[in-house]
Amino acid sequence: MIRSDKVPSEIQDHNVWNDCWYDEERKLYVTHCEYFKKFEDVWKRPHQIQYQKETNDDGVVIIPEDMAFKFGYPSVVQNDSKGRDIWFILPTLTDDMLTEEIVTSRIKPMTLEKGILYETVSEQWITVGTDDFSMCEKENEISDKLELFPRVPIEELKTLYGRQ
């Protein structure tokens, strides 16, 4: 598994998912995913305040009762851009962490309950349809393989977006 340098060295590898980990001592999940850091209410929760008093870490904490494992990653329910509840993966995903199942569940979920959202370390630069939906190169590669969208060769996309 990918291990971010933000993860404390004393955290065992089996409790790490890139920039997210389970703190066995405090019984909390900690994430450095930028998506969660932008919510002002997060910083006012009692367990967040306590964590910040006890550590010098600026991660966002989630209590186990609020999360579930989806596709092997700790996840929580969040609102999507339309205000509907959808699962959001806690760690920031690297290209190696993206699977066909995860990408399909983001791009074309069978139902909202089976949908997933996530952040990636890869830049989201390939716009599909509207400006609301962008993909990184790895997601485009997987969606091509699964024939989720009409095929556009990556070299054409790079030319269109001014990339080399």
C-alpha cells in the first residue's frame, strides 16, 4: 500500500491507506484528504478538538461509527454536488489505488447507494460532458477499457487540452 509521509512512523502498515490511517490508541480514523479539510464544521467537533490538543497533526478525524469500508477503503457518507448522500473514500487515492470497480462506481454507478466519490493525487484535467465532471488520465484509461464513454485517444485529448 502507498504510505504518505504524513502518516506517523509508529502506525502499522496494515492501518494505512496513503494519507489516511487508523489510530488504534485513539480509536479514530485520520485523513489528510483535502476534500475533508475544507469543511469548517469538521474543526468544531469534540473528537477533532481533542485530537488536535493531543497531537501536532492537522488531519481530519472520523469516528469509526461514522464510516464503513467501501472497495477496501475507509469511507463516509457525504453530500454530492446535487445534495444527495453518497459514499466518499477517506484517503486521497493514487493511480495505483484506482480500480475498475472504483472508477465505474464513480462514473456510472448502478444506484446512488453504490456510487462513490474520491480525491486523487492525479490532476483532474479531462472534462467529460459538462464542467462538473473531470477525470485524471488513469480514470480515462480505465473508462476506455470498460467502454464507459465513446473512445477518444489520449493523444487527441492531450492536444485538445494543450498537454504534451
